[in-house]
Amino acid sequence: MSDSAAAAALVESYNRLKTALAKRIVGQEAVIEQVFIALAAGGHSLLEGVPGLAKTLLVKSLADAMHLGFRRIQFTPDLMPADITGTEIIQEDAETGRRKLVFQQGPIFSQIILADEINRTPPKTQAALLEAMQEKHVTVGQQTYELPKPFFVLATQNPIEQEGTYPLPEAQKDRFLFLIRVDYPSREEERDIVSRTTGGVQEEIEAVITAEELQAANALARKVPVPDHVTDFVLDLVRATRPNEPGALPYVKEMLSWGAGPRASQMLVLAGKVRALLQGRTHVTIDDIEALAMPALRHRLVPTFHAEAEGVTVDMIVKELIAKVKKPEARVL
């Protein structure tokens, strides 16, 4: 299949996915697009929103719409790392009568993992996901076990509860390609939600995307060219978030304690490539970067106490930086 045909197939797959999810999910087009971009780019997503906004339902419906293995892990304060990765148990060999240690796989050995309420479990258990998310394998004892491919973690968290929660460390948040905010529905959307969920018929979702199609989308995205002026804009935007960078804006020094690292630049470019394909283009534009800057940067910035005291959110800071960072002109060869 040619690259142009593969690009058309990716758009068709995305449209089929949206149609399938519309049977259960009302609205949330931006959330669905960002989650799909993260999956096609081979990255993980963190969904944040207050209770009742269908975060879990969205991930479960997404898994139903794909020919992928799915496991849900409900994170609780007493959850242990072995409850996620698995553990070694003693079994007796029926032939020899000898006992031996056999590894019993945990729920992480699947292709889509729903880490539900990830901020409700202690850091020790949260860290059990780090190696899996980054390296795509799990080490138990002296053995390393490969995870199925493709492998995605879609985690949810509630931003308003404080008791019994353990905020994710910066190192772990950085492993997520996107932090996606799930907002309240509009009045008409909420009317539709009430109508659908209080009736007697529940729509079933058929799988419309295969693992091979997702892996092909990831391979195709990496071939999409990025013009030099777009790369310059990504670098300028990410480096503008660092208060210790030479020439940092006074606004950044006042509002941010820490900025985004190089992984933010990598993820922005990779996600921009997928978005370009979904928009029917064969190259990345500055519009792609601006559209994805918020979910790609908001969890990688640490605001100052002054910013929090003034009620300035990270989203407001990112929006301000997008407006302030100069957009380079396209270079004419």
C-alpha cells in the first residue's frame, strides 16, 4: 500500500471510530480526537475531569471499537505493584512432583490498560507503570517480560478530590503524551445523555480498528515531513516555558517554576504529524502545533506559588505563550 493510500485509510479508520463511539458518547469530539492522535502516535493519555463525565465509559467504548485486548485496573490506596504486574507463585510439577516458581501475569499484560483513578494509589504502585509505559516490558525478580504490542495506558483522575489521593510525580506525568481535560457537556448534549442513558436500549459497539492498523498509522506518521519553520516554532514554544532559559520572558519567570523538557518537543512533533494526516495534509503546519500545545504541555509545567495565588492556571499560561511566541515564516528554497 502506498503512503497516500495508507493516509486515506487512516482517515477512514478515524471516521469509523467516531461513528462507533457516537453510539455511546455524546459530544466530546476534541477529547476523542486527542485520544486517537495519542494512540496513533504510540503514546499514552491521562484524562482528567470531575466525576460523571464518562471518562471511564469513553476508554471502555474505545477499547470495544478496537480489536485490542483490554483490562481495567481500579486504583485504590491498598493496591500493590504485584497486583498490576503479576507475581511468582509456587506450583507443583505433575510429572516430577517438584515445586517451582511460575510467573502469574497481572492485568498489565494487555494492549489497552484503563488505569482508573490513578491518583488514588500510592507512588510505589504508580511507579509500577513507569517501566511498562516507557520500555514496554515488565521486570519481576530477575526476569523481564515483554508486553503485547501495541501497548497503551489510558489513565483517569479526578482533579477536585484531595483526601486519599496521591498526585502523580512529574516524572510519571511526563510519560503521558497528552493530559486531556474532559469538560462538562453543553445543555443540549446533556439532554441527549439523559435521554440515552435512562431508556431501555443500550447501543453495542463493533470493533472497527485493528492493532495492525494502529501500528501502520504510527509508522506512517513518522514519515510525515516537518518544515524547518514548524520545528523552529516547536522549539521556541517549548523553550519559552523554561524560566531559567536565557532570554526567558518576565511573564514566564513570574508564573513558572519549571518548564517542559525535550520530550515535550518530541511529543508535539509526533502528535502534529498524526493530526496533519487526519486533516488530509502530507506535512505538519504551525496550526497543528497550536491545536495540540495545550494537552501536550499542561502536565509538564509547574506554576509558581504566585501564579496559584493569583488564580493563574497552567492552561492560561500555555495560551498566553502561544500568543506571545513569534511564529517563524516559512523558508523559501
